[in-house]
Amino acid sequence: MATDTLLLELGCEELPPVALDALSDAFAAGIKSGLEAAEIPFGEVIALASPRRLAVQVTELAAKQPDREVERRGPALAAAYKDGEPTKAAAGFARSCGVSVEALIELETPKGTWLGFREQQAGESIAALLPAILDKAIAALPVPKYMRWGDSRIEFSRPVHWLVALYGRDVIPAQTLGLSAGRTTYGHRFHAPDAIALAHADDYLAALENAYVLADREKRRERIREQVLAEAEVNEATAVIDEALLHEVAGLVEWPVALTGSFDARFLEVPAECLISSMQAHQKYFHLLDDSGKLKPLFITVANIESHDPEQVIAGNEKVIRPRLADAVFFFDADRKRTLSSRLPALNDMVFQHKLGTLADKARRSAAVAAFIAGKIGGDEAYAKRATQLAKCDLVTEMVQEFAELQGIMGRYYAVQDGEPGEVAAALEEQYLPRFASDAIPQTPTGKALALADRLDTLTGIFGIGQRPTGAKDPFALRRASIGVLNILVKGELDIDLRELLTLAAAQHSSLPKADTLVDDVLTYMLDRFRAWGQDDGISAEMYLAVRKRPVTKPLDFAHRLYAVKAFSQRDEAAALAAANKRVSNILAKQNHDGATAVSADLLSEDAEKALYQALGNRRESVAPLLADDRYTETLDALATLREPVDSFFDQVMVMADDDAVRHNRLALLASLQALFLEVADISELPQ
């Protein structure tokens, strides 16, 4: 079957840079989904985009669908004929198929014989199918905000101006958003504004690059990265390339040109984070560090044009950044005129949640929990209470109100200035760690105590008023808060009972509608986060379920068991012992066994059951000290040696003996086997 390259391009005015990648990926995914649904063979689907275009290239796309045999089923044979003659049902079905009754066939099915018809149906061409696929893909784009232009009723993220739909050399007659498809695209707005007629879909990327447009998103990002690093090297500095900023800048330019500018060194008296936030948030600049890691009075901007006079472009950027940095100086100086503690009364006017009170109320509730945790982990309870009291004070400072991303960071700076203990100051920044699953956790005991207490207060409070997260909504980021708590407890190796912490946190709330089941509900929700917690480390859902069957409420202990089960699952004996444990579980459940594990040696008659009884006794004795030290991996390694006696038992012993006493004794033997493994996890959940 003949194949060729498909090119689709929607040209428009500058798209929102932060939405560009999502729009591009969705466009490509929509086209791919449409082609798959139409069963048209194709090679690779390539997502392309620049600020003024969304495009998709599909390689090795077949010219049409494959021909296929279509089978239609009509009336049941019993209803199709009467006295050997076709009924109206049979005649009507034949007419609908465009054939005579004689051309119909009989179809045998499990439910009887039916009248049917088979025909070869020619596949439709890509030209016929693509317009609908294109319309559906564009309608499904995650446009952040629609707009209209002129007197048109058409809506899109930005005004649209051209549409390209090429299959090889041929234009596909498609229409969308009021545009008719052609072969004409456009290059850079200033460097190459004239129309470009594409001879073939394969010419697209090269033609645009000749017209000063890098439509390949990855290539454009890497071009920016290379230029920024090169500029930094010229200035004997290290460029800090934030990936989110890199993606945003790549969404702003079609032909990147990196240029280095400077600012007055006096601005460096302000904390570096303030200057960096100002440069990144407002101007999309990359900042530079010297050999000691300190901010240099330089920045790198990425222009969208090759200027004949780049110094003018640099001067313009320097002129723009100067008042921004001056604002940062002003905010910093204004904030330093007051202490953090003097801002405490303002927290009484900041609502955390209308049913849960203000930030001042939240601080009072969290203080007791933070102090308790600090005492548990060898921290200073007074420090924990002080840090909790000051935790949200920087939210009412000028700097944080202008740059929300500096919350905690500015709290640390202002606390140091106020003469607060160093650990208290550090905790004000650490309270927001970890920000995401793989982020660092707080390093100081006070920071850990504050970060945990703040999240636990949020979790118990929001659950307590009946606003637990749903599949689509989590306005208080409770999933992230839960994973943050787990990470701090596990990575910080804090052997603390989560139920105990939740009970204390819940007790700080004076009245909650869901108080009766609150602790159990939140505990279940948080431990369920372990299902996805270790996926990057190869922890499967089955491993999670194996541990979840145990009443484990210490996250550190839960994690240790998870990794022990993971290690065990890689042993040769794992599948067989998992199957054996599953069999034991089913037998005990079917017999409504009461869980008794006391075995009478006098009732053991078969060699295989005697051997299993002896092996269980030996293993129980050898793993006892391992379990006492939470050495779960070594415990399961020791229990893996039970495979042979377990297999022999099931091969040679009839559990359901006629004698009641013998039967119950054998059930107790199996229950003792199950109980020994359950000291770590329910391995019957593992693949068998």
C-alpha cells in the first residue's frame, strides 16, 4: 500500500507560552487517535509547535484504509422463512443490503442461526477521512481561555490565519475554524513575513528554518540552552537553567537569540532569591552565578530576532529590569522595618478556611502537634512552638505579596534579621518541603516538626468538615500534603505512629462534623498514597496490597515492609509461596477457620505434615530476633526456605481429613504458616 507524509499546521497569532506544549501534545494525540480509530496504518506522529503555529507530521501514512470484509446479521433463520418462503423480515434485510434474498448467507452463532450478509468494503481515502479527524482533534484541544476576533463567532485561543493540510504533494480539502486548507505557511513575523508554498509535506521543517522559524520544540529548547550556556561561558559565569523557565521561553520565540545584559551591583544587597524571582517572573531572564555560587549582576535574555544592533536590544532589557529590581529593593527595605512577630495580629484577619478559622487559628492548633513531634525526634519543643507561631507571618510582607513563590524563603531572611534562633529561621523555609514527591525534605528537627504539623492540621481539618478530595478536585492539595508527610517520616527515618499524630492533630480542632470517623478516614487515605509512592522504585500495586493487609500505622515501618516484599518477589521461591499462601487463605476462609494456630504434634501422622510443622517451628525461632529488629528482608529470606516443605505438604497431605480433630489440626498448621508470613506481609497478594 502506498504511503506518504501528512502535514497539518494551524497558523495563528502568538499562543500562550505556558500552554504551548500542552496544546501541541494534545493536537498530535488527537490526530493519532483519529487515525487509529480509522484503522489507517502510519509510522511516527511528530508534535511540532512555535508561538504562531500548532503542527503535526505523520510519517509513512497509508493513502487509505485497508479493504475489509463487513458482516451484517439479519433476522433469526426461524423468522426469515415460513413454509420455505422468505418472510417480509428476510426480504427487508436483503433490500437493506442491496442484494436478493438468495445472496444472503446463514450465520452460525452460540445463540442460534441467523440470516446474514458479507461483503468486501473498500477502505476510504485519507482525503475523505481527514477533515473529520482534524475537526475532532481541534475541538478537543485544552484551550485555557477562548476568544473571538472581529465579527466572527469562531472561538479559539488566539485568532487563526492559515491552515495547511498536505498529504505528500497533495492538498487535502479540509476546513476548520473558518479556514480552508492549502499548502501556504508563513515564517518569522519580521525576518521572513512572505508566504511560503510547500511543495511536499516533508519540506516543512527545512522551509521554516530557512524562514527563521524552529518549529521543532525540542530543537528550539536545546538551541536556547546551548546559547545560554555559551553566553555564560563568555562571561566566566555559570548559567542556572530552570527547566520550567526554559520551556516558557521556548514558547515565546521562534528564532532564539541569547544576549547578556547587566544591572547595578548595588541590587545584590537584596537576597538573591528576590532578584531571581523578579528576573524570571517578569522578564523571563536566566540568571548567572560566579565561582562561589553567588549571583552575578548579569542576566541572559532570549530575543526573537537577529538584530543588526544587539546592543540596543540589550540596553532596552536593562532599562526594563532596572525598575523591577528597584521594586524588590523597596519591598525588602520596607519589610525589614518590622519584625515578623509584629505581624502576628494580621494573621487573625487572614482566613485559612471559613469553617476552620484564620491562619492564626491554624498556627495555634499546629503548635501543640509540632512540639509533640519535636519531643519525639529529639528536637527543641520551644523552637517548634516558636516556628509554628511565625510560620505564616511572611505571607503579609510586601515581598511575598508581590512574589508568592518566596513564601518561607523571606520568612527565613526576616527571622535571621530579627535574631530568631537559626533553627527556627531555617524551619520557616523548610515547612514547605517537600514541594513535590522527589523534592528534598526538611533537614532540621524543627523544620520536620513544623512541616508535619502544618500538613496534619490541614488534612484533619479539611477531612473533618467533609471536604475530602475527589477524583477531579483537590483544592487544598491533600494528596500532595499526604505524600509530603509520608516522605518526611520515611526519608527522615522517623519511627512515629501516624495514628497517634492524627489523633493529636484532630484533638486541636474544637468541633468538626466528621469527628467520629476522622482519624480512621484520614489514616486510610494517607496510607493509600503508598500505592503510588514507590512506583519509581519498582514497587507494584500487588506489593502495596500485601503490606496494606497488615495493620501497620507507622509509615517508616510500612516502607521497610514494602521494600522487603519487593526483594522477596524477585526470589525464585516467591511465586510458589505466594500461590501456597493464596491457597491457604482460600481454604481457611472456606472453612470459616477461627484463626487458631495451636497445633497438636500428637495428631500429626503424615511425614509431610510433620516436616512442615518442624520447619515452621525452626523458622519461627530463627526469625523472632529479626522481626524484633524490623529486619523484614532477612525475615522473608529465611521464610523462603519453607517452599519445599510447603509444596510437599500440599502434594502429600489431604487437609480435609474425615476425622474432625485431624482436619482442625491441619487447618491450624496452615494458619500458623499464614501467620508467620503475615508478620511481614500477606504475600498471597503477589503474582502467582
